[in-house]
Amino acid sequence: MRKTRATATIGFMLAILALLPSAALPDPSDSPAADQVRQPTVTPSAESEYQRGVRARLSRDWTSAVAAQRSALALRPAFPEAWNELGFALRNQGRYPESLQAYDEALRLRPNFPEALEYLGEAYVKLGRLDDARRVLDRLRPLDRGRAQELAEVIEKGK
């Protein structure tokens, strides 16, 4: 019987504690340790959005790549790498006029940008504008022989 009374008493005390208002208990968020756990909301940066777009490109998620690069450019319009990546993603969606505009902007910001030149030339090939692609190839050759060779092969196949 003693054991039953002790169990009942403990149960009664726990029930009373459960009914006490929460103000009677310490608020764990008031402790200094809680401040160390709280993280500020991260605001995306142009670089983080650019990297998100690159990851999307690597997985061939062209829609996400376009969205991420546009977000990066909204944060930093003078970002030639993001313009180039945007052009690449748009080109892979078959959106050639928009792609050309993005490459043009990348090259306006960084005129001797080998990757943008190569991709611009490839876009011209897709559009059947082989003379424009050859002019781009002439600009690319002194900057990056490897990329120039890749573009020359694309032009040759595009004939």
C-alpha cells in the first residue's frame, strides 16, 4: 500500500507541475546559450546565387540555372561570369536571341573573356551564322588556343 501511495503522490505532483503556467518555468530562449544557436536569416549574395546557378547547370537544370543567374545579376548587374552562365543556360534551352544578349553583356563587361567568346561562337553556329562564329573564333584564338580549337571543331561540324 505504501508503494501505491508513493506512486500516487508522485503522479499527483507531476500533474500539478504540468498545470502550472509556463511562466513559472524558465524560458530556455532567455539563456545565453540560446543566442549562440540562433542564426540570422541568410540573405543571398550575388556570389551565392551565381554558385547556385553553376550547380544547377552541372545537373542540367536549365530553368533553375537561368533563375539563379538572373537573381545574381539583380544583386550585381556588372557580373560578367553570371552573364556568361545565363547565356549558357539560355542557349541550352534553345533561347538563342536571349543567349546572344547575355553573352554580349558578358563581353561588354569583360571584352577578352574566352569562355564567353567560345559560347557566343557556338550559339552563332546553332543559329547558322557561321561567318559570325568565324569572326568570334578569330578573336578567341590569341586568348585561349584550347577553347579556340573547340569552337573551330563546332564550326566545322556546323557546315
